[in-house]
Amino acid sequence: MNQFVQGGSGRLRGRWFWLSSAAALLAAIGSVVGLSLPANIFGQETTVLADAATAQDLVNLLLVAPLLVVLGWRAHRGHIRAHLVWVGCLAFTVYNYAIYAFSIHFGPLFLVWVAVLGLSMFTLIGGGHRPHRSDTPSQHCCTGMAAPTGEHRPGTRTRSTPPRTTTDTAPHPRLKCPKFDAGS
């Protein structure tokens, strides 16, 4: 399966990559502060919420922040799978920082949490849409999809096969396509 978005407009735009990277950097800084000064940051919280917030800081620092940067870069380079996982990481970040901003007592990291929440939500809304293929003739459901057997259909472009000139080839039998089902 082709994991690249063909063409320049299907890539993640640079501004969304930089905004998610800024959110990841702020999240990492906030997590370092939260892990190094837990009594000052989570001292007013219940034991359960303080433990959960500390664990979340650890996950943000070691997993989510690096993934946002790496997946954002790969999505910017045109990888569809990276874009999809990047959107999931952004949604995860929005959810967690909404909890930080609205459930934890006001403290020294409040503005950092609100900044991460705002950047992540703005990036999710603006850059979270599905990339499209600009080099396909139409946005039809079967256009641009490679058949599971590796055959090439007209209207699709892959990195390994040049486009054919025939135009009346039916899609792979496992694919449902109204364009070809209506006439059959």
C-alpha cells in the first residue's frame, strides 16, 4: 500500500508542523517542571489526581512530545500513516491538556497548559483534515486507490508504475465503487 501522499498539496503544511512542534516543546517543558517539582504543581490535588498527573507528565515527556515532532515531520514530508497517527496524538494532547487546564487547581503551569491546549486544538482543527491527492483526475472513491493485488488502474499514480492510457478498466472486485456498479 502506498503510504505517501502524491503531490505537494497533499502534504501537511509547514505551519501545522511548527505549531504542533511548539505545543510539544511547551508540553515537554511543563512535564519536566511537573516531574521535578510535584509538590509545588500538584500539591493541592488529591493523591489519586496528583499521581495521575505525574504519570501523564511522564507519558507526555517520553512519548507524546517526541511523537508529535517526529510524526509531524513525517506528515510534512507526505506520509499518510504518519499524518493519521499525528492527528491521534494531537487529539490525545487536546484531551489531556483540557483536563490539566480545567481540572487541576490554578498554579504556576496554568498558562503553559492553556498554551499547549490552544496550540494543539488550533493545529488539530487546521491541520487535522485528511490530505488529498492533487494529481488524481477526480476525488472519486476508487481513484487513487491501489488494488490489493498490485495491479494498476487508470487514473491512479504510484511511485513504481507509470500511468496507463486505457480508460475503461473496472476496479478490483473487492472494492465497492458506485461509478462502476451503476453501469454494470
